[in-house]
Amino acid sequence: MPRYMVTAFCEKCSVAHPAGVELEWPEQIPPNKSVAEIFHLIGLPAEIVDMSRNYFTCPQTGHMYAQQDNKKLFLVKTL
């Protein structure tokens, strides 16, 4: 089953950074679609719902940020 890493778009540096959340999904997910587009009909997986409360550190600026807009979360295939 394919595994995906969730990436969160950072407003400070305009890059999507790994959010430290991985999930397995039985279907291939296109890399250019946001989490909102992918799961709009079936609802968000629990792993993604839980991460909306987390803050992330931007590796480029060192600032912490939260990304609660599902249109700015993406999945990148890991294996």
C-alpha cells in the first residue's frame, strides 16, 4: 500500500515542508492536488485532522507556523 508524507505550505518562505505525519492510502494520489481536493467527498483521515492543531518550524526562517487550511496541505509519496 502506498505511503504518503503530509507537507504543509509555509506562508513565510512559500515552500511546503514535511509535517511529520505519514499515512497509508490504498489509491494513487496525484501530487498536485491538495488534501482538501483529495478528501472532499470522503472526509479527512484522523491523522490529518489531528495535525491541524500542531505548529511546525520552517527550516528556512526558523519561525513556527500552523497550517489549518487544507488547501495548503499536500501529500508526497514516500514508498
